[in-house]
Amino acid sequence: MRAPHESPEPHRKPRLGPTRLALVALVALSVPFQLATAAEEATGGAAASSGFDPKLTGRQVYEKVLDNRYDAYLEEITMHSGDRGGNVQNTEMELKYRNFRKESDRIISKVITKYLAPQDVRHLGYLVINKSDGSEDQFVYRPSSRRVQRINLRGEAIFGTDFAFEDIIPQEIEDATYERLADADVDGRPVYHVDVIPKPSADSEYSKLEVFVDPQTFVTLRVIYWDQDGLKIKQLNSDVESIQSFEHEQDGQVKKIFLAMKQKIEHLKLESWTELQVQKYDPDVDFKSRHFSERELTKGR
């Protein structure tokens, strides 16, 4: 056995002819390529198999999130809330949404949401008109006064829950600016990571939302909410197992979307939580502008 520091004896060193030299050179050149390919498979290849598109900007990712809905739909939701003191509350709401981009240069969308339960807030409703200049007209109808009043919904919580109206009213792409961050993972699932910064015109209670988006369905799997003081105050998680697909005709074509039917939001400071479940999602509606009026707001269910 040769000692580790010894070199092979000169007369045993093989001489390479031109053909073998060429082969050695070819192998040497191919090694970096093979290493690069392996690295690509471990990183870029994995990203590609997860559906990541490296060219998408933060805004483009979020456009796909917002496109994961129909131009009009009816939604019925229930919310079950609790806190560290053992208090619980059940809340039921109905939400109607309609996109008006194709009909108006001034109005982007309209939303009406009404309480169905508990009884003491039943029929209390809100109308939000999202305008192209970035502002919103917001109205509330209180059955006790039988009057519709203009209101500012900033910071207004949904009765007995950790959700603000801002959290459930459908957003529009004009409401914020977007920055794509390094891709991340949520419970082992690769996700797009986007900072959503509300514009001043949106009058948001949040300074930033960290959004984590599934690259396959463009469903938001997690949202972290930061208040105006830069503190992390709430976190929302979607139940991956609850994601359902819907198919419905829109603009003469069948459009497929994905929706998380169950979500949970936690208030990190108050140590309270709310579980939201979509009981009904119906895109087969024929909402007109009259269905989003102050008069409509005063009607019963």
C-alpha cells in the first residue's frame, strides 16, 4: 500500500493519445453542465414543477388572485368566534358582488353585505361602491332607525368576530401597490410571497398585508396583517383541504375558479379567533345596478 503522501511512480503513469485527450476534455466540459442541471432541478426545476413563474411581478400575481372570482356572485358565510375567556359568538352574513368595469368608466364594483344572524343585528346592511378614482362610497342601513347613512368603514369589525369589513369585502387591483418577495412556503407548500401596500385613497386600517399565494390555484393560503404602527396584529390561514373548484360560463366561455371554503383568522394581540365557512357560493346570478342601490339596502332578505 502506498503512503498517502507518495505519488505514483513515473513509469506507471499512462500516456494519453489524442483521442483519449479529447474524451477527457469533453467529460471535463460536461461536468459543470451536469452540476448546473442538477442545481436547476433542485431549485428552478422544483419551482417550475410547483407552478412558479419567475417573470410574474407582485401586481401580476395579485391580479391572478383577484381574477379567481366571477363578475357577479352571491355568497353566504357563517363565522364562529371565540376568545381566551371562553366566550363564543356565531354570526351569519350574505354578500353580493358585481363587477361594473365593462359598463362604467367611473364605477369598478359594488358590494352589498347584510347580517342574517344573530337576531339583534339581522338586516343591518352595508353598501360599498368602489370607484375608479380609488375612493369608495360607503353606506349603512340600520333597521332600528330605518335610515341609510353614509359611513366610513375603516376599522369597523364584523359583529362579534375578528374580521373587519375590509377583510371580507372583495378588493380591487387599484386599491394597493404590490411587491413580490422571495418565494416561500406555508406548511410545506411552496407559495408566492407578495407585500400588498394599501394606497392612501383606500383608507385602510392596515399599513401592509403579507400575502402567500398557492401557485397552482392562486388561492391565498395565508395573510399577515400589519397595523399602521408596523405591528403584526392578525393572521389568516385558509384550510387547504377545503379548496373547491367552480365552473361557470362568463363572457361566452366556461371559467374555472378555486375558492377556500374555510378560513381562520387570529387576532394576535387579543388572543381571539374566528372561523369562517362559506355555506353557499352562487355565480348563477343576474345582478343589475338596481340590486346595489340604497333602496335595495333597506329590503329584507
